[in-house]
Amino acid sequence: MAAVLSALFALLAAVGNATGTVLQRLAARTVPAGDAFSPRLVRHLVRSPAWLGGIAVVVGAAACQALALALGSLVLVQPILVTELPLALVIACALARRRLPAAGWAGSLSVAVGLGLALAAAAPSGAGTEVSSATWVVTLLATVGAITLCAAAAAPRPRGKARAALFSAASAIGYALTATLMKSATDTFNQHGPSAFFASWQTYGFVAAGACALFLLANALESGPLVVSQPVLTLGEALVSLALGIVVYGDRVRTGWWLIPEAIGAVLVTWGVLILPRVQMEDEREREGEGGASRTEEQGPTPGGTAT
């Protein structure tokens, strides 16, 4: 029963994250080029109702994720968050009152079927909650170091695919670290109560890591096309989270011949994750084209008889 509730809260977290992503993308489009990766980016975003609304939804999603992690293992919860990508496309189409294209349905179905197959074959389970200080030191050095390297490589680059991919990779690692620390903090809350929770360094660690990952995500969305940033973020977070769950908490998945359906599921998820951002970009181009046509019609012809 705990595993079912954990999966349900993880799905609710994915819905919240998808909604937040859509709202944050709306806000990121209005950021001037010179404000990227600077304090001015934050000042610009906090004045955006869409970004503030996205943050509010993301906070609710984080609460659902915390509940999911309190009830289940990292290797169960984090892969379910992959559904954020098809959900984001569905929500974006719903807000725009547009039908989801056939390719969008195909990609969404691929993610859902692949994820279900992979989780059923893997049968993920948690091994424990005790983590040694040495393990935490190695984990923090490895993840923070990787985030720093990705961000440092992205910052001097011009807007484009490479910059977006590097910032997305840094954000993915940050979100995976956030979930890892959140798992420890929620376990502390369950075992020792609120006072121990607020006295735990992992509590403040996951807040800091989450804020950093959110800032890096804003830069990724601003830096380049969604077709690059979203797959790197989605797949990167899932893979790093799985690795941290196994290394830090000793979580287990089935091996042997079970690796075959797990691999098939992973391929289906990857295909869906790669195709869905392209569908969303095509849909956005169509909306922008229609918007431009509507504005032209509203302006009407110029005195010389030519439409502006």
C-alpha cells in the first residue's frame, strides 16, 4: 500500500512540475538576452505573474514529492517524474485550447508504456535510510562538482543548443541531489519528528539544492530550444537519481533476464522524451504564426493599400 501511495504522490508531483514548467517557460521568453545568468534574471522573473504562479505550483509539487519519498524509495519515485514531459505538453495545449497532435499522443503513450514496463520489470525497492558521513561527503563533492563544471562550461557560451544542454545537465544533477537530500530529511521527520527535521542539515541542503537547480533551469530555458534542454533535463534527472538511490541508499532493482524488459522500457521512454519537445516546438511555432496573422488582420491595410 505504501508503494502505491508513493507512486500516486509522485504522479501528483509530476503534474505540478509540468504545470510549473509551462508557466516558467512563458516567463523565460520575456527575459532580455543581457540578463541571462545574472542577478538581473531573478529580478526580472519575480516581476512576472507567470513565473510566480509557476513557483507556487512547484512548491506544491515539492510537497507531493516529499510525501512520495517518505513512503517509497528514490528509485521508484524519481522515474515516475519523467511523466512531467508529456504532461507539460498536454497542459500547454489545454491552456492554448489546441488539440494535441498525433505525434504528441504517440510520444506520451511511449513514455507511459515504457515507464510502466521498466518499473514493473525492475520492481524497485529501498534497502535502508542510514547513510554514512563519508558517503554524503563523496556524494556532495561529486554532484556539486559536476554542477559547477556544467555551469562554468555553459556560462561563457552564446545562446544555443550547447549552452541549453549544459545548463539543463547542471539543473538535472541539481534536482537529483535535491531528491536525494529530501529523502533523508523526510526519513528524519518520520523517525524523529519536526524538531529533528529542522535540525538536520539535509533539510536546508535540499532547499538550497532545489533553489540552485531552479535557477539553472531558468537559464536553460532561456538559453536555447526546448528540443535540447527538456530531454537532457528529464533523462538526466532520472538517471542521476537512479544512480544516487543505488549508491547512497542501497536501493535495489531486479537484474538478470529482467534487464531485457527494463531496457525495452528505457528505449520507449527515451524515444518519447526525444520526440515530445519537437512536437511542442512545432505547436508553439503554429501558435506564433496564427498570432502574427491575427495581428496583421487587426491592423488592416496601410494608406498605400499594403497590409502592415
